[in-house]
Amino acid sequence: MVDQDSIGLREAVSIGIGGMVGGGIFAVLGLAADLAKGGTPVAFLFAGAIALITSYSYAHLSKTYPDRGGTVRFVNEGFGKGIFSGGVNNLLWVSYIIMLSLYASAFGSYAPNLFSPTSNTGLDSHIYASVIILIATAINYYSIKVVGAIESYAVILKLIILLGFVGLGFYGLKNSAHLDQLNMHNWESPLTLVIAGMIIFVAYEGFELIANAAPDIRSPDKNIPRAYYIAVIFVIVLYLAIAVITVGSLAFPEISDAQDYVLAEAAKPLLGQTGFTIITIAALISTFSAINATLYGGSRVSYETAEDDELPHEFTSCLWGHPIGLLFTTVATLVLVNTLDLESISTAGSVGFLLIFAVVNMVGFRKAGDVEGTKIIPAVGAFACFAALAALLGHTFQTSKLNFIVAVAIVSVCFVLEFIYKRTERGKTEKA
């Protein structure tokens, strides 16, 4: 008899795809295209390759250690419950907050074009971004069932719109005057393409959410790996198609001018203002559903981390029936989205998840015998993540000292605070 609460392959794949195709592609496509030019699809391919390799470690760890804590559980299994693990898990929570800021920033960039196209000011963007965070928080406090329902319908709707965009976009490319922009002579250098891919790596964040659902997946030995690989490969192909259509439809100056809402602009050559409006609506739906789901996920990460004694136990307490981490997550997101620009947020998010995925690959390497996997793929994954992280930080240091300082400071604070917390707790235990 099948458990009615269990999750099949289709639902597991939907979790992975829904996690990735959230607000990321709408937020960072313009950044990638402005930096990589005609090589934008290659940049997305580089980022997707790292995500696919890392999904191997996640698949094997999810089968062996099925837990709703997901990444938190894997890090603790690999390195024990110490300062290092606590710092990484704290970084995971902070990275979710950064992703929330990215989604809200994207919402704030697209919304004025729909509601007040003649007055698209920075103030408008911040107001829209802040309001949507507060609305999503209210929904989370009101009902988790509503959160789930919104996500279920949003995933279907945004995929229908994006797949429609891809189908019509390829049809329209044959008449595009900008198709030659995809030629290799318009590509930036290989290093720049890698860096562009790493700046927009956050667009692939989300496949790891399958791990949180692992305890409920039917036939886990078969369905967990399939869910990861199908979801990641599908999104790689989708992003490559979107990148090809965008670069092939708009001149580079147009891409640069419409950087924050370039996907909507790319729909104009074929469908005019109607296409622009449809993609803008898709962006608003996607970013709102991503904010909704990530708020819940972020609060759960803080709760799980506190349960493992890697955050103060006060984070296991509840406010209005929900982990108090939900309130902290909301406040921190409001601060970030109103103080950092889109590139700063994207860079910080990519740095955080590249480091987290490197650590998960290291766990996959260390636990290869226990999870019945090979050591080679996790080793390649860890090396690729660290190499990409180094390239991204090097580029950021050269181009924006502020973005570099922000990214490094966020990572450092996560580990320093964990060190202080552990020493404080140890002192209390010794006195007792």
C-alpha cells in the first residue's frame, strides 16, 4: 500500500526544478549577458556543470542520510558538530537570506515596469521589494498550507510561460538581426566566461532542496538520484535556451540598459509589449513564490542548526506558531535588499553556495565508502567549486573592493560567531 504522504519521482523532480527556477534566472541573466556577451550560454553551462557534479554527492548522501535537515545533516555527518560545521551551517542560513534579497531585488526591478512603467526609480524598486517580503512573511505566519499551494501553482505557471518563451523565441531567432552576436568572436575570454558563470551560479541554487524531502521519497535508492539528475539537467537545458534567445534577440547595448529586467525585454522583438508584460508577470510570480518558499526553508535551517547546538537554543523557540528564525530571516532580508545592489547580492550568494557545495562534495569524498559512491566525482566537484570560488573572488577584488569585502565579511562572520558561541557554551558548561 502506497503512503499517501510519500513523494514520487515526479514530485521530487518538481521540488528540484521549482527550487532552481525561482527568481534567480530573472535576477541574474542580465548580469551574465553584460559580462559574457555572446558567450552567455557557455557561462550558464559552466555553472550548470558544477551543479550537476555536486548533485552526485547530494544524491548519495540523501540516500544514506535521509533527513529533513538536508545539507545541515550532511555537513554534521562529514565533519562532526564543531565550529567548522556550525560555521558552514550558519552560512547556509545566511545564504538563504541572501537569496531572499536577490529574489526581492528582482521583484523590485520588474514590478515598476508593470505597475508604473513611466516612473521606474530606485525608490520604487526598494518599496516593491520590501512590501513583497512583508506580504510573504505574513503568508508564512498565516498558513504553511497556503505557502505550499502558492508554490505548487507557481511552478506550473512559470514553467508554462518560460517554455512558451523558449518555443516562440527560437521561432523568432531566424529573423533576428542580432543572431551573429552568439558567434565565438563575440565571446569574452574563457576566464571571463567562468567568472560570469560563477556570478550567476545562484540561478542553480535550489536543487539541494530535494535532500530535505528525502525521508518522504518513495523507492529512494532509485528515485532520489533520478530526481537530482533530471531536475538539474532540465534546468541546464532551459537556461541555455533562454540565454541563446536573449543574446540572439537583443543588441548588447539593449541588454546592458535593461540588465535588471532583460528577460522581459527579450520578449519584445517577437511579441511586442504583450510579450514584455507576460514575462514581467512570470517574473513577479516566480520571485514571489521563491520568496515565499525560501522564507520557510530559511527559518527551518535556523531551527535545525539550533537543535544541533550550532546556534543559540533560543532559535528553537517559536513565535506565533513558527520558529523565531522566520522573524530574524525577514528582518535581515529587509536590511540586505535595501542596502546592497543586485551584483553585490548575487556575488555574495554565489560565494556562499560555492563554499557550501564544496564542503558537501568533501563530505561525499570522505563518506564515499558509507554512501556506496566513488571518490572521484566528489573530488572533482570540490576542486571545481574551490577553483570557481577563487576565480570569482579574484575578479570581484579587481572590479569591486566593496563587493569583495561584503562577500568575505559575510563568510567570516558566520565562522567567528560560531567560534564565540562555542567558547561561551563551553565556559558555561565548565562553570556548571
